[in-house]
Amino acid sequence: MDVDETTEWLSRSRVAFDAVDPDDVPDERLEPLLSFVGDARVVALGESMHRTHEFLAWRNRLLRFLVERAGFTAIVLESGVVEGLTVDDWVRSGEGRLRDVLNDGVTYHFGKCQETLDLVVWLREKTVAGAPLRFYGMDVPDSASSSLPAVQHVVTFLDSADPHYARHVRDSLLPEFEYLPADRSGLARAATALHAYLGLAEERRRAMTSAISGMTERVRARRTDYVQAGADADVVDVAVRAAELARSTDAFLAAMAEGASRTWAPANIRDSAMADAVEWVLQREERVVLFAANGHIRTTPYLAPPFVTEPLATVGTHLRARLGDDLRVIGTTFGGGAAWLHRPAPTDAPGHSTPFVQQLDPPRAETLDALLSTRADGSFFVDLAGAPASVDLVTGTHNGPEVELADIRTSYDGILHVDRVSPWHTWIDERGLWR
């Protein structure tokens, strides 16, 4: 397939966005997405890099469009399910200081930016206006570094629903989490928590696994008992989900501890748990927008040497198998720009790191990012149905300066290409501290 045919395909098929700011793109330009989405219950939008303004802004714009034009009722983020309950409570009640809510309720520090504040304020405004919307996380708790927030949620529920057992869990399981570092404020705090877990004696790790598993099975088994005793069914359902997430997180961590001696193929427990959470959300919502990294939403196994050398099932692979055509996946690419990154400096305390902005090199010639940015100008959306053979020849897509290997045609249904990317509008200062 020569250059002319590739360029002709983009000229004919892409939906071009003349405006640089997604907020300035009128609904009329987005209307072709309605036929692309069809009747799908889940529209997943990826991001090539976390903490990037354009991807966050497009998340907000696409959600607004699909809520107002296609009856979508919720956003699901790559963030902790349990922590996200705090944000959803704010959307429904407006109680509390929003920046504190975002700090506590969105994991991986992803809530510390204007883009997510704008998203949640809009959800609240629509809810107040009589069209209630919901906010959900789908991820394991504590930025994937411990089960503690999920266990705490379960114990709080048990305090009223099963007080004798609640005392048992408080006395026997919660103290086991005292190994976690006291300083939870750093950008790299998850790393110190993971190192602390890996430093535990095997007997202690196994005892935690047994206790979390026992708690989870008891809460699941007593679901009907709790409801018949007067507990709100939805509250019970959330507690069961929290317990299951605690067990998944513990299994995710235990697999890390086994890594050095493992002789079997890896299992992506985190992505499996996220897919389960999306299915749980779909029991409560008719249509949702899902936003996460390209590497999670793609519908083919993840592979990114030298970091990930064995294929791992993703959220997208699970959801495609479970939902079929009820899932539409939009990957993202970009032509250049700057990335917001952070790394530990010699003077940083454990768990802390220093932010910096890195100018990105042009995308590698073998990637979809390069193919799209050299064949068409500006930002645009393109449906991959009918894409030329040149799309099958690229190696994958960029994740910042790195490349994630992918069969594009089977990984994504469409692509949102951003001409230039820039850092998110964050409240994290140059020392890595929240302002």
C-alpha cells in the first residue's frame, strides 16, 4: 500500500478537528461518532500517556457528547473502585471540599489536576439539574499497592451489619497493614508500599492472604442475611465488591512476591479485576464511558519489551470476550509534544520524586503515531473499519517515548489522533508536593 492510498484513506475517512482545544469542537463535528458507537454499552477511550492535558480534555469532551446525545450515564476511570465512592458521593451531594475529595478519591494522583476537577464539577451540575450522572473507579485500591482501603471499607460496613465479626477483623487483620510506610504523600509512594510488602516474611504474607480470603467469602456468603436483616441492598453489594477487590489485590501482590521463582506464565490479575468491576458497573448503568491507558483498553494482549516480555490479557481482552459488540474501543496516538514525568532525585525522601517536563522526540517511523501524523494534519478521529494495509505494517503505538507492540486492527476499533500533547494542568509543584 503506497503513501497515496494511505493519505487518501485518511482524507476520506477521518473526522478532522480544526480546534486545538477539545472544548471548542462543536457537536456537529462529533456526530459521526454516533454511528461508530452505535448501540454499544461501553465506549472505552485510551490515553497514550497518563497526565496529559489533551487526552484528559478529550475524555471530558467525549463524555459530555455521549451523555447529551446518546444517553450515557457514567464515567469509569482507571482509579480505585473503593476510593471512587468518595467522588461519587460528592457528585450526588456536593458535600466536602472538592480538591480534597479528588486527592483522596482518585488514585495514582490522577485527581490532582484541573481537568478532573472540571469533569467532576460537570457531573455535579448535570446531577443538580435533574439528570443524575455517576462516577466510578474500576481499579484495585491504594494505587495497586495494598488491599487496605478495601478492607477498611468492608470493616466499616461490618460495624453495623456484623459487629462481632467486625471486631474480629479489626483485631486480627487490620494490624497486619502496619507494615505500610507512614508517609503516603509522595508521588512514588506506591513503590515504597510494594517494597515493604515484598520485604514481609512469607508466613506473614500467607496469613494475610488467608484472612482476606476468609473475610471475602464470609461477606459473600452472608449477602442475603445482611439484606434480610435490614441492610440496604446497594450498600451490601458495594461491600461485597470491596471484599472481592481486597482479595484480588492481595493475589496481585502475592504474584509479585512469587515472581523471582515463578516458572509458569504470568497472569494479569489487576486487569481481570478491573474487567470484573466494569461488569459490576454495567449492572447499575446502561451505558458508560471508560477511560484508561491504551495498554488496558486494547482488545489484544499487552506486550511492551523490555518491560513486559510475555503477553498479558488486558481489560479490553476480557470485555471483548464478555461484551462483544457492546464494546467500542478508541485508542490514542500523537504526533509530538511534551510529557509530564517524575523520577526520584538523590535528595528525595523514600516514596517521593521530582516532576519534570520532557520534550518528546518525533514518533518512531514504524509506529501508528508516525503513520498518522505524517499522512494528515491536525487532530482527528478515524474509524479503523476499511483501513488500508499500511495499518497492519506498523509495530504498535507510543506510550510516551516507548512503544507498545500491537496489531492495530484487532486492538482498537478507532483511533483518536492528537497533533501535539502537553502536560496536564496539575496542582503538584516542582517538589512533587500537592499545592
